Amino acid sequence: MKKGFTLIEVIVVVLIIAVLSALAATQLFRAVESSRMSDAVALVSAVSGARKMARLDYIGGTLPSGKLASLTAVKSCSGSWNSIDDYTNCKYLSPHDWNSLLYSYYMCNDATGAGGGCCAANVVACAQRKTTSEDSKHGTSGDFATWRVQLMSNGKCVTSCKGNCSYAPPDCPSM
């Protein structure tokens, strides 16, 4: 009577474990990215709300648009509205370390589409996924790095993938 396993049996078991691990890792990355997208949707909603509140208070003027960046210090509200920082300075938007987040966030001019990044006409605020070293390490740079979320002036939330990607971003939650 033989003790142990043959080489073929060991190779088959190792291959089965490798295939199952690869499938589980793919699902894990997808779940993590969907969670990150949900965070982005919540922050885009807050950015959009800040722009809408400022528009109500600052009737008749042109509000600044552009990429949100981390402030070195929050200053007092000047009321001049000549900088994207005024949304934070005037307490419409809480201070965040925007530069360290996984998405780039933009305050858009929904009439003209100005603001850069993922801004377009009828878009109030948007976020676009940044490429990270983690993406290239896991071989997912083309899959998730093109995800973006846009909040339209009619209140509709739209997620999309810029270009060609293997995984479609999750739908926006109903608001």
C-alpha cells in the first residue's frame, strides 16, 4: 500500500487552488472598487449641494469652477467668489484633504461645462478616478482608473467609464 500523493494529484490540487484564488481576487478588487465609487458618489453629492447652496446665496454672480484641492488654511469668507477655495472658506463645503483621495473632484459650471476633468454641460459636480501604484501592482490600471461619476443639474447621478474598460462602474444609488 502506497503512502502519500502522486505528483499528478499534487499538481491538480495546486492548479485548482490557483484558479479559485484568481477568481476570488478579481471579485475582491471589484468589491473594493465599488465601495470606493460609493464614497465618491457621496462626496460628489456634497460638492453639488455646496454649489447649489452658494448659487442661492450669491444670486447674479458667476461662481468659480475647477478641481478641488486641499487648502493649507481655511480663511474667512470674503464673499468675492473669485476662487474655488471660497466654497470652503464660506463654509459651503467642509475642508477635506482632496489631494489624498482616490478620485479627483471637480466643481463644474453646468451652463458652460467649464471646470476641467469630467465637467461638461449640465454637470454640477463630478469625480474622476486617479491611477495609483496599487492599480499597476494588481494589473487593474485599465479597469478601474477610468471610472467617473457625474451629478447632473437635474439631480440625476451618472456613472461611466471613459474609454475601454473591462468592468463597468456600479450604478449610482437612488437619491
